[in-house]
Amino acid sequence: MTIKNKVVIITGASSGIGEATAKLLAQNGAKVVLGARREDRLKALSDEIGDNASYRVTDVTKYDDVKALIQLAQEQYGKIDVLYNNAGVMPQGFLREVNLAGSQRMLDINIMGVLHGITAVLPAMEAQKDGLIITTDSVAGHVVYPASAVYNGTKFAVRAIMEGLRQEEKKFGIRSTIISPGAVATELINSVDNKAIEDAIRGLFDKENKDSMDSLSASDVANAVLYAIDQPKHVSVSEVLIRPTGQEV
């Protein structure tokens, strides 16, 4: 593996996909720098991982927070191999009943949070002439479905931004990857903010059959992230689209 001693920054690291990815990468010898808003969760995760982890409380909607997280990695390790933009929320609802405040928050986290990460890390990666930027996208960035148009829009935007990043930064040896999961059983469901839709989604995850093919685990997605990172520099994995076997769309 080419993971050992790589420095990987992960946002949205306090739970779900971010937490699972941090653990998996650290187990394979990476140095992980963790960012999220919940300090208690970050500290617990960092303590569990041990010497290969550090953290800083980070709100991705605030550029200065993200920049400080990038600087922490540079100061500790002198390089940044990977930035994983993982923070996100998923409010759902029909356009006729859209919560504008919730939609604005989603735009700020899902789109501006990604742009903050890219903008903050590019100077270091361009100077290195090397680096990988990964962003958690979604199947929702590939197909549109009712009651999710705004969320779909944020994830389609991420696809466009990350493809633009690939085209613009390849001359510096910087690669870009989107990881597009389908239904994943994580705390993201808590951000749905629509009881009927939330109950329907939870129905996929709460089945007695633990081998259900209706949802992925956070570890399933972490394995996809590991795969993208564990490639030689001349290989750019632009996209990993990963669905539960039982998912229809």
C-alpha cells in the first residue's frame, strides 16, 4: 500500500464516513488531521487512534477555520498529501415547502465548505506539485428525485467543481476524486429535517436483517476512499460511485 505516512486531512471527521475513514487510514499507517465542530467527539476519536491523529475544531462554513486546519497539518508534518472534504448535510423537502434557511445552510456546508477546503489547500499542494483532493458527493449528484432538488443541486455542483479542479490543477500533479455513495447508515439522516422523509429513510436502516442490501455502512465508503488514495501518482480515480445492492436509483 502507498498509504503509510501519508498526511490526510478529513473534515466532517467526528462521526459516520469521516470517522470510519480516519480509523481505516490510521490503521494503514496514515497521519490523520481531523476537523469537525464537535470537540468532544474529535478528542475521543483522536485519543482512540493515538499518535497518528491530531484535530482542530472546524466549521467548514468559516474559511478561517478551514485554513487553520490546513496550517495545523503543515506545521505538524510539513506536507499535505490528501484533503478529504467530507462534511455535509442533507435537508429534504419539496420545493413548494422548502425551508430557505435550511437550504442556505446546505449551500454553505455542501458547496462553500468544499470551496473553502480547495482554496485553503491548493497553495501547499501546488508548491509540492503533488496532492489529492477528495470530496464526498452522492448518488444524488448523478440523479434527481422528488423532495431532494436542492440537495441534488448541491451535489451536482460538487461534481462540476471537482471536474474543474481536475482540469485546472493537473499541471501541478494535483488529482481530484469524488466519492458518490448511495444510502449510507450514518448520522447524516439527522439533518433531513422532514419527519415523513426521515422515517422512510430510517426504514432502510433499521431492518432486523443485519445483512440487508438496502444500505451501506460508513466502513464501506471508507474502503472506497482508501482505494482512491492507494493509487500511484500517475493514476487519477476521478469518481467512485457506490450503491447498496438493493438500491433502485
